[in-house]
Amino acid sequence: MKIKRATGGFLIMLVAAGSCVAGQAQNNCGCGLGTMLWANKADGSILSQTMQVTTNGILGNQTFGITSGTLGCEQPESIGADDRTFAYVRDNMDGLARDIAVGQGEYLETLAELLAVPVESRDAFADSLQGNFSQIFVTGEESAAVVLERIVTVTG
């Protein structure tokens, strides 16, 4: 019986506290299908925001929304609108990391082509990436979107 009272009291406290942060749902939850589906029902409460975030997380759609500029997400300006480039980085992270580390290679050449780096600038492009390897691959657990964002930033 004590567990039920404690749980009920905790939920009431969460809902009440959630009303203090009304209007922050979009900032807290980000974009994605969950945010869009629950938007009309969103009241700024923790429960409402939790439903949005949980839906986004379960469906794993925020990365897609960000890279495609859909689902209420804005596509970052520094990442090209080319889905092929993102897919290439995502599918070839290990080989690309090796090529960037040594400053040359097939994966790096293909990336330069996808990013439309002029042939005469490709050596400088490769050198820039090699010199900034530790800024591109900070933890080794980066997503393709993060890696591509950092590549464009260091070579931009």
C-alpha cells in the first residue's frame, strides 16, 4: 500500500513540476515524429515531453529528420543536402577513418568526389582532414552525421 501512495505522489509531483516548464517541449524534445505526433496534445508537462522523447527514441527518427530536413527538423546548413554523402560516410566509417588518419586512400578520394572537392584541391583537403583527425574522431563513437559535420567544419 505504501508503494502505491509513494508512486502516486511522485507522479503528481512530476506533473506539477512539469507545468513550470511549459513552452519548452520543442527545446527539450527536439524534432522528430514523436514531437510532431504529440504536438497537439503537448502541454509542456514532463509526462507530455516524456511521451514525445520516448516516441522519437523508439522510432529512432531524429537522425533521419535532421539529415533529410523532415519531421519538423531543420537540416544543418554545413552538411550538404546530398543523402548519398551521408550514406557513404555512415556505411564506410572505419575505412574513412583509416584513410583520414594516413591522409590518402580510396575512401577519402570517394568522399572528396561526393563533396565536390575540385581535383586540384584534393591534396589540401586530405591534408586538412589528416591534420584534424583528432577533432573529427574525438571518441571513436561518433555518428556519421557528427563525423560529416566535423569534416565539413574543418575543411570549410
